[in-house]
Amino acid sequence: MQIVLPPEVEALVQRQLTSGKYQNAIAVILAGIKLLEQQEDIYQGRLQDLQQEARIGWEASERGEVVDGSAAIDQIRANVRSRYGVSDKA
């Protein structure tokens, strides 16, 4: 497989080579691919967490375990005030 890199990517690869951090262009590209894989793993993990949290919320709502939004915000504010001594006055 041959890949033609845009000039700005070639310049980035060359800067990395000049820094001495990498032995050759393949090493630079492999490092970039590894970072892309790590980013994808993080994204997939966070997506799964959010899906699980959504399921938990949905199941709670199905059981009638819901809280009025205004009441929830008021409770959060009260918790912050009591924990950090924050005043309502701005």
C-alpha cells in the first residue's frame, strides 16, 4: 500500500523525525495510529458508560422513581450551599 501524504502532514512527520524522537516515517505514522486506537477505546468506553447510565435512568423512570427537574436543581443548590458555604446572593 502506498499513501500520499498532504504537504502539512509530511511537514509534521519531518518535524517529528528532526526532533530525533522517531527513527523513520513509519514509526511516526504508527505512533499516530496507536493514539487513534487509544482515543477510540476511550470514546467507546465512555459511550458504554453513558448508555448504561441512560438505561439506569430509564428503568428508574419506568418504576416511577423520578424527580421534578426544578426540585432536583433546588436540592443540588442547597447541597452546594451547605457543603461550600455558598450564598444565594450574587
